Amino acid sequence: MLTKRVHIYLSIALVTALMITTIAVTLAQTSLPGTGSRTFSETGKTVTGIFLDYWDKNGGLPQQGFPISGVMSELSDLDSKTYTVQYFERAVFEHHPENQPPHNVLLSQLGTFQYRAKYPNAAPDQKPNTNAGSTLFQETGKRVGGKFLDYWKAHGGLAQQGFPISEEFSEKSDLDGQTYTVQYFERAVFEMHPENAPPFDVLLSQLGTFQYRAKYAAGNIPTTPPPAPAPASDGLVDVGGHKLYYSCRGTGSPTIIMEAGLATTSRTWSPLLPDLEKTTRVCVYDRANLGLSERGPNPRTSAQVVKELHALLTNAKIPAPYVLVGHSQGGLHVQLYARTYQSEIAGIVLVDGVPPDIDERYEAVLAPAQAQQRRDIISQNPEGATYEDTHLSALQVRAAASLPNVPMLVLTHGKTLQHPAGWPVEAVEKAWREGQETLAKSTTQGRLIVADQSGHFIHTDQPDLVISSIREAVEKAR
């Protein structure tokens, strides 16, 4: 009998899955080898063939969760190859026809992706399990013991869960907001629930749900079968003592270069790439200290970011001209790059990009304590950029040459954002809008676009608007 906590946990999970499915468009089903078919009324999704066989033989509902997507083709974040996949609450099944059964169905390394995204510098306060019977995995140097080891052995071991990539530590769940003892594995995250009776005292985080929501929450679901994939290139490139990860897709000129916001990896742009690559070459990358890139030197200012990005584009042989796209703090980096390397720039799109005088605008309307609160909030990010770094970045932009006279679209949010309690929200929003208007007027080809249905992440709330704006900049550049 499930305890109340398990019922609540599964109920929250199911509601989340149902919310996601309501925004997804209907997918054409890709044929899978094998027979058998089962439609899950809980989410309205059907599992067939070898995926259904795998689900049945590898733990079913407790292990994999309900299906939350149809079968689709997807570019892997791990090796940049295209696979036939299906999302479940706790896993993503990948069809590998090049492998013999039972290895023709593999699980995406969602634990690896989640761990890198959340803890680029490794999770804090990890404690190896050194209890009697614990096992040291030489491959990763991590120990697994107690109930986590029992669960690992009983639920597929290496093939199902992968190697441990962290020790045990405490983490606040993204699903229910509670804090649990967890351990990350390549393909799963184990959560300890001592309040539950076995076998429900160890549950898996819903990595499939998190990944699906992050990549496709905007409803930009790829259809299947997909068009022939465009040429892609990716890898790690040395930019002066450390390496940055980049990935490019599509063909044509100018090349779109996409710069994510503060503490955000290149995966924030993933839902937009299938459409953009049909227009021209499009490249994303992870700044130092984020995603798949290595750590870089301090301070993490726009000048340092621009230096590293220019080295990446040069060393990866990604030719100009560029249409630069920058979100939030990434917009500040884009402005400095465009001012520094004017001859390389064909267009600019700022997605709620930070104006270079925003600190002064905000502090003119905030009380001193509120201004300090804002500085503290900015400094609390895994990228390692402090408020002093971001403020110096703004000064670097203002001290640089003027923006090149190229097509520039400035997208700004239309919905009022949530601000800390007590802040003068109307005055803060007015300061932001005025900064955006000034940005749009900084070049004769600038234009302000208000995203009426969007908060700060316009590319998530209104992806089609961002896509059409980028395409407009590309066409004007041509």
C-alpha cells in the first residue's frame, strides 16, 4: 500500500505530465520494430514495439513512469546524432538499430545532462557512503551504498542507471519543493524517502519530465519523420587555456550566433534550432563555467566573454558575417561584441537584453536596501559572475565604439515580471521599458517589439516571435 507521501508525489508527477501533454501538438508515429501496443489513458500516449517490451521488462511504471510524448526523432545532446526516441516521466528511450538486442534500446543520459546543468562546479556538500558493503566505482571515483546500492542492483544496474557521477547530498526537488538525500547517476537521480515503506523508500527524480518540459514546453515539438538533418558540427574548442563547447547546424550565410542569459546554457535555445537551421547556419555555445564547457578565468565580464567567443569563432572556423542573438545578460555580451568587431556583424536581435545603463535606472527607483538586495541576487549564480562583473560589463559596453548600423530588433517582455516583495514594481518596469526604447534607438535600423504574452524568457513564452525576428534580421542582412 502506498503511503500518502507517495500518492502525493505520483499525483504531482501525473499532473505535470498532463500539463505538458496539453501543450504538445499531435505527433506522427514513427514505426518501431516489434509487436504490441498500449495506450495509457493517464496521459493519452501510446507505447509500441520494442519500447513497450523494454518498459515492461525494466520496471514499468515505478521505474520509467508514464509516457509523456509520442515517438519522435530528436538530435541527441550527447553525440549530436539523430535517434528515434520517446519521453517517459523518468527516462527517454532511444532506438539504436545498429545494436543487437537487448542493446537496441538505450536510455538517454539524463542524469549527466541534469547534473552538468545544475552543478557545473559539482554539487556542494557531497558525502561518500562509506558504510559496510558500499562499492567504489573506479570509473567515476564515486561510492554507492545502502539502499541506493540495493536499488541500483535490483533495477538494472549499469545498463539502466549508469555509473554514479556524484556522491550523496541534499537537494531541493524541482517537482515538489521538498529536500531529499539524492545521488546522481548517468541515467537517473535516486531520491531517499525514509517516510515510505519499501520498495518506495527510494524513488527516481522525473528527469524525463524535466527534460521534456525544458526542451518542448513552448509546444515546439518536432514532427516525425523529420526532414534530412542539416550538416552539424560540435565539440570543444580551446579559447586560451580552457575549452568551450559549441554546436552548429544548417547551412548558409549570415551565421546566427546565439548567446544565452546569465547562468543559462545553450540548451535554452534548443526548441528554436529546428526552425532556424532551415533559414541559415545557426550556432550555439556554452560560456565558461556552464554546460559542457570548461572553467574560465575571472572576472566574468563582457570583455572576457567577447574575447573567448571571438577565439571560439576563429578557432572553430565559423566564418562571418554574423547575426548575433542575445538574451538578458547575453544581450550585453552581444552589444560589446558588435561594437568591438563591427565588420563581422550583419544583424542583432536582443531578447529582453540588458540595457547598458540598467543599473543606474534601477537604483534611481529602488531604496538603498532594495538596490543591495538586487546586487546580492545577481551575484548568486553558478556562472560565477558577480554583480561587480555585470556592472563592469555595462561600463565596458558604454566605453566601446558605437553599434554598427545593421538591422537590430529589440524584443522586450510585455507581461509584468515578479519582483521581490516591497519593490516599486511599476517604476521598475518603466525603467526597463525606457532602457529598451533607448536601445532600439541606438542605431537607425533599430526597432522595438513588445512581446505582449511574454515574461523575461520570450523565447520560451513566444518562440515563434523570436524565430520570426531572427529570420527578419537574416533576410535584411542578405
